Amino acid sequence: MGISTKDLVSLCRGNSSMSAELALRIGKYFGNGPNLWINLQTNYDLFFAKKKLARFLKKIKPLKAKR
């Protein structure tokens, strides 16, 4: 795949994120495309961001549209 073992281990341990380039390589290797891999990274990032900001997100009120 053209990925060093060090970079792959770092990704698997959660020490680095899935880049678009890496998603393309892994998607090609496994035959399932890059979108799966990018979406997994996005969902992972959103999960931890929501957890971190939960208190603050509760205080934010949605903007109401003007008529």
C-alpha cells in the first residue's frame, strides 16, 4: 500500500488520524473505496468532540428562521 508499518500502527492505536490520501490507499487495497474509511474517521472525531463539548452544546439554542 505504500504505508510504513510505523504509520499504520500509529493509526490503529488512535495516535494519528485517517487522511484522505491514506483512505484512498486503504480503500483501494481492501476494494471498498475511500468513503468508508473517511466516514469512520469522521464518526470517530465527532464522537469524541461531542463527548468533550457536551456541557457547552446543551447551552446552544438553534437559530430560529425569520418569516
